[in-house]
Amino acid sequence: MSSKKLVTDGRPARNKEGKAREHAPFLFLLPALLVVFAVLIFPIIFSLIVSTFDWPLSEGAGARRFVGLGNYIGLTKDPEFWNSLKLQLGFIFVAIPLELLLGFAAALLLNREFFGARLVRSLLLLPVFFLPILSGMTWRFMLQPRYGPLNALLLKLGAPEITWLGNPVTAYIAIIIQDIWRMWPFMFMLLYAGLTAIPQEMIEAAEIDGAGFWKKLRSVIIPLLTPTILTAILLRIIDALRVFSEVYVMTEGGPGTSTMLFSLYTHRQAFGYQKVGMASSMAIFLLILSIVFALTLVRKNMSLDVLEEKAGG
Amino acid sequence: MKKALFMLLLAVAMVGMVSAQTINVLFWDDAYPRTLMERIPEFEKATGIKVNFEILQPPQVFTKTSVAVGKDKTDYDLVCVDEGNIPLFASLMLPYDQWAPGKVFKKVDPSTVTPAMLDVAQWDGKLIGLPINGNLYVWMTRKDLIENPKYKAEFKAQYGYDLGVPQTLQQMLDMGTYFYKNGIVSGGFGPFNGGPAGVFGEAIFMWESFGTHFIDYVNGKPKLVVDKAKAVQGMEFYKKLMAISPKGAETMAHVERQAAFCADPKGVFTQFIWPAQIASYEDPDKSLAAGKIVYSAPPSGPAGRFAIRGTWAVNIPLASKNKDAAAEFVYWWASKDIATWLVEKNTVPARTDALTNPKFAASKPWLAAIADSMKYAAARPRFKEVAQVQDIVKKYWIMGITGQMPTADAMQKIMDETQDVLKKAGY
């Protein structure tokens, strides 16, 4: 009966079916889209709206006042905002390259089989599993002038005690070292996985052509590993842009404001000064900064043809 | 029969409803509320009110209160507010005179609170909640050090007066310098610079001691009234104290100060303490200094003696649906019976009758010092934008006392940037 109807009245039925087919993907995507909207798009839109208000946190929504771009203009005039941005970028541009170097060197070194290799590779990953807040606390106590093991070692070596977290320069260095210690194994993990995926024949071919270690590294390994390297850098930048708890417990942004990273200052604006609108405008700024980083790196990362050409050359 | 059964069920349901009343309470984390927790089951049994309590570090209490307590809704029926934050939350809290009378426990008469503490919960001429602890600077000096015959003789020979509990800042500097030279490395002043509120307390203490207020209320508005010359003197003096203080004092918070005082075999000569922490310092399992501490009021500066206050008030949010039950809990907590028991447990409530109870005079030597300090209680300035000012003071105070910036320049920066904050806030 129905097939007959389909034959006699084929065109409308096909249209109906076609429409259903057209809509089906959207229906299947709808739950995921709703989730993305709820946890990603809505908060961004909400933050954007909040950023246009002078909104004292403790007084609630009733006390808010529309200020348009006032918060953004206020930020540009706030020296602490620029200071925190400078510190945040410095943190990223110092910590991440060093983590990359360490991770890459360890990956090259451990990309071979020897007795206990698996155990060594697994143990190297341990710092990544540390909760950032615990890492920060541990480092804080380790760097204590009087009771910290680092100063005890220095004293035994005849060096003077150093107030690591009391000096603006050493405190900034300390938070960077803490991050490097905790996150370089993350770089190692990704780069090691990338290295194992490089076809062995290509390395052997290079060796037959007489390439030494550095030549192989420059002409084969790095070009083939570039997508992995860029992915690792991108993931670390995203992570480093929102670094908070470990620095908060180590220095609380001090001494003075010498380690007041962007995320700490955003927190201070929201929960210290109770300026939710200002904090939201900082969050939007951070979002734009993240997008710039991501677009730059993803665009490079996705140019696989170029990379393959490079590797082939 | 059916009617009787119905009545019975109704009665059971009503009892169930009453006994199921629950209040959510937000505590700050230190020995005092933790001690109180031991007795909460008794309160629950006596009233049928269940107490859900959350305990957080003071900065997190502030954050949580900011987020969870609003004009129209609240996650908590009772919150503890640090005195500096009363201006921010006052409009969200039920004034104490509107708290209901207690059903099981009698409403606490505010006059039972020590006068020095009562001011903590006052805002805009109203009492916003009830001060609940007696926290203000008290001085600790190591008895075994100042009674050591060798130290006593040497000090007298060098400085011409007796070694003892420092009565003035100058004496504290002299004695601290003497101990520092004698290898008691952490001897001297133990500054408290861990966070903005701590630094602000230290700065206000020194400025008051050297004869200047920082901010006063003039015509109902906060106004910068600091005398720069006197403030710089205070900062310069603190810089000298830093030289005899433990390494890294500029980064020390409570945990490091406690470690220095309690765990260092050589000991710390003298430092201030919040009475709320005395229980830890006097616990022989945690402290090498337990039983060796003399308590006193803070040493005086050229302008007099000042004890910075840092007390908590308990407040009921206007939006709470369990105001009566929350009030009942406070009446129990602030009752004479519980306050006396809290003193017995080495904590410090705000009730005068508990703090001055003669039965504790011999066993709790700090109580007399607290009572003495209360005569000199000084508050940190309070206004809505105080967090911004605290950050400014923290930044330049640390730069000044550690020599990263000349003290006069640091003070000028503090004044200029504070003025800017006050101006932007419309004062």
C-alpha cells in the first residue's frame, strides 16, 4: 500500500524524506550544540554583557549601572592591568619554550628501549599529576628561607640564605620554575608520542644518506614533529593563560604586585574589589588574546601540505 | 479511630518538619570555630535545628559570602564577616535589634560583649549582627629567653636597663637586636605580611604608634588624613625591625610565623599574635614554646600603645528563610555557658564575663593581656573600597620596608594612589 503510494505519489514523498534527511544531522547535533551553548557560548555572551556594567558583586544585580565601554577604557588607564598582562606574557614566553626544550630533549633521549625504559618514562610524568595548588604549596615551603630544603642546601654549600619569594625578581623566577617543573613532562609526553609515530624508514633513509644526529634532527625529525610541537605549545599556552592557584598560594601576587599575573588580577578585581564588570572585561580581553594565539598556531598547524613539503625537501 | 490516626500522623509530620529545620552556616577556619563544632550536636539535640556548617580560610569566606549572599537569596542562614568587610555586607544583613527572641536560648544582650569588640558590628548607627570573638594584637615574649641570667646580665651591661617584656617599640628593637647578635636568628619582630589585610594591619599599627591616622571619616566620608612625616617615621622604624626579623618575614603569613615561633629550637624573642591562635601556640604537641610565653599588650610607640583589632561578627542575611533558627544558634554560641567553655579550651570569645572569669586567671595568662590590649584597641579604616587601598599599601609598604624604594617615596605613592581610589569612588 505504501509502496504503491510512493510510486503514484513519488515526488512529494521524496521531498518529505529529503527534508527529513536534510534536518537529521541538525537534530543529531542539537544536544551537543545545546551543551556547547550552555557551557561556552552563553557564559561568553553573559561576560560580554556584564563587562558593560559597573556591577558591585556584593550588592547584586540591582546595583549595576550601564557604563558601555567604560570598563575597557578604565583597563587601558590602569597600570596594574598592563603590569599583569606583561607578567602573564613573560610567564608564557619564558616558561613554555623552556618546557618545550626540556620535554623535547627528554623525548629524544628516551625514544629508545633499554632496561626500565617504561618505568622511567612513566615516572617522568608524575609532576603533571600534581594538583597545581599542592605544587604551589610545596614550592612555597621548599623556598622558605629558614625551613626550606633549598636554602638548607645553599647554606651547606656556604652560600647565603635567599628570600626567594620576598624579592620581586626571584619570586617571578620561582613561579616560572614551579611551572616548568610541573609541566615539562606534559611536553615530553606529547613529543614522545609524536616521535614514536615518525616512520623509522625515513630516519634510516637519512642515515643511509649520511645524515648525522643534528642533520636528522633538523631535516627529518623537527619538520615531521612540527604539528605535534605546535599542538603542544597551543595547549600549554591555553593552560598558562589561566594559571592561577599555584601562583596564588605561592605568592598571592606579591611581593607588591611582582607576580600578579593576569588571572590573579582578574580574580582580585572580581572578589577583592568586587568589580564584576571590570573582571568580566579582563576575561573578554583574555578570551581575545587566547583566540589570537590559537588562530596563529592553528593556522600553522593545519598547513600540513607545507610541512610535508618541508619534510620531503 | 480514623480521626485519631489522622491527628497522630499530622503530629508526626509536624514534629518531622520542625526537627528537619536546617541552617547553613559559613565559618572561618581557625581553632575557635573548630572547637565550637564539638558542641554543635548538643545544640541540635536541644533545639531540633540541624546545623550544616562550612569552614573556609578567611579570604575564601569573603569570596563565598560575596557570591552566595544577595539581597533576594542566600545560600547561608548565618555568615561570619570579618570586621573590615562589614561595610560591604551591612545592607544585606538583618540588624541585631530585629533578631527574634530565642525559643530555647535567651537572646544575648549586646552589652555582654566586651566594649572594644562591640564596635566591630556597628555600621551606619546600627548593630549588624553580633561580634563573636575577641581578636586583637597581643604580644608574646619568650619567658625563658628574658629570664636567662646570661642574657639578662649582658643586656643590662650593653643597654643599661633590664631585659624583659618590651614595653616600648624602642625596647623591642634594642632587645631584638641583642638577641639577633647572639645567634637567635629569628629573634626580634615577626612581621605579618602574608596578605593585603595583614600588611594593612601592620602599617596602621606603626602609623598609629607614631602619631598619625591614615584615613578618618569626615562628614560621613572616608578622607585621607595621614601625616606623611610621621608615617615615614613609622615605616623607617619597621624597616629597622625587619633587619632583626626572620629571613623572608616580608612574605610570612600565619603558618610561617607559627612555624618560626613554635618549631625553631632557638625560638623567637617576641612577636604579636591573634588570640584566636593561642590554642596552637600553647599546645605542647605542636609547639616547643608552649608554657614558655609571657603575654602582654603591644609595646607603645612615641604616640602611645595600639592593638589592631581583627574580630569576626556573625550575621544573618536578610534573604535567609531560617532567620529565627539562625538567631537561636547565635544565642547558644554567645551564651555564657558556651563562651566559658570556649575560654577553657584556650579560645577567645567576645563575652566579658567569660574572659574575666576568675577561675581562668592562673591557668590562662593570656586573658589578662587580652583585657589589657582591649584598652588600646584600634581598628583598621573601613569603607567599601578598602580592598583596593589595602593592595596599594601592601605594594608600597613592602617596597619601603625592604629597601626596594625609599620610604618617603613609598609613602608618597601610598598617599597618591589612595587619594585616587577615594576620588574615583566619589568621596
